[in-house]
Amino acid sequence: MENRDFTTIIRAITFIVPVYNERDTLLYILKKIEDTDLGLKKEIIIVDDCSNDGTRELIEGLDGDFVKLYHQKNQGKGAAIRTAVKSATGDLVIVQDADLEYDPEDIKAMLVPILKSGADVVYGSRFVPSGPSRVLFFWHMVGNKFLTLLTNMVSNINLTDMETCYKLFKREVITAIPIEENRFGFEPEITIKLCQRGAVLYEVGISYHGRTYAEGKKIGWRDGLHALRCIFKYGITRRLISKFW
């Protein structure tokens, strides 16, 4: 593809920050977002998914130009993203977890394929060599790679990290896709739907500072089983239904 420069039309980026019981880390990640110089105007949308540890009260007391959205019951990450996308106004949209596992400085490298190569979406891969990555759970790594492999098989792509939080979208791309999954099934759902719609997808290596369950990590093996179901649902079952009915 011929290189094109999109710097004249990419002016702003929306950070979607889904939050559930992140009182201890939220202020730090918000400051990190604000301090990271991306050369773009930033919009920060915080979606509190019915936290019960004081996070909601912390958000309500925040000063600054934040968009604050609240769920009245806990629904999950996918639901929080769905809520936030409706309010996003930036030319680009990225999901930023509040748990400090992902560093906004890495977004600088993720911008390059959009600004220079015509990408519609850029994934930040934890499995492509880049910055430092914390050494943690072996079976999580195996599970992530297995789910990525299955997603690649049903979509005919070659991603290394489908489950990554860091997905950078052109806003018109993410707003055109109906998000159905409420929880972590969002990751395979959005990946498969992007491929089915012919989105130009790039991948860039990022650093990763994973946390333990004692430190507040929430995703578990049940989420892996649900992701597996979503891969078959969106990648195989619906394709067969649309083909034969």
C-alpha cells in the first residue's frame, strides 16, 4: 500500500477508561494519560461499572475536563466500552485499563501505522519484543496464545495478541461495529468483526506490566471459556447461518 500522511486529519484521541474497583490506581493512570505527549488533543471518558470500593466517589470528586459515565449495575468491560463509544468525539479511540498494566507512552508507536500506513486499527502486542514486560503467569500466556490462534484461524489473519487491552481504532471504524458482548468476550468479538468488515489492521510491540490476583487482576479461566464461545459464535456459527439461511 502506498504510504499516506494522515497528520492533517488526526487531531484528537479519545481514551476510554473502563473502571471497576480501581480506587488505588485510577488517579495515577489519569495523570499518566494527561502527561503523555502524543501531539493530539485528548478526550478522557471514564466509565464506572458500579464500583463498590470508593472508586465512584473518587470519580465524582475529580476536577478536570473528564467525561464521567456511570453504570447502575456491574455489567463488564465490553458494556463499559459500548457506553463510552457513544460519547467519543476524537478522531481515534483507544481503550485504557485503569490497572497500570499498560503504559500510554507505548501509544506513540501505535500511532505510526495510522499516520503513515493507512491502518484502521492498531493492536499493541505483548508478545512482540518491545519494552520491558513483567514475568508472570505461564498458563495465562498459553491461554492467550491459544485464543489468538483460534481467532486467526476463523479470520485468516496473523495476530500475536488478540486479547490485548491496547486496541487503537479510527473512531468511524469502532462506532460502525455493534458491540454485543458485555464482558471480556469483547476482545474476540471486535477482532473477528473487524476482519469480517475488511479493516486494515496493524500490530505493534508494547511493554506490559502485569499484575497478580492479589494486586487486583480480575480476568480468570471462566473468561477464557467465554472467549472461546465468542470465537465460535462470531467466527463460525454466524458465518454459517448467513451463508445457508
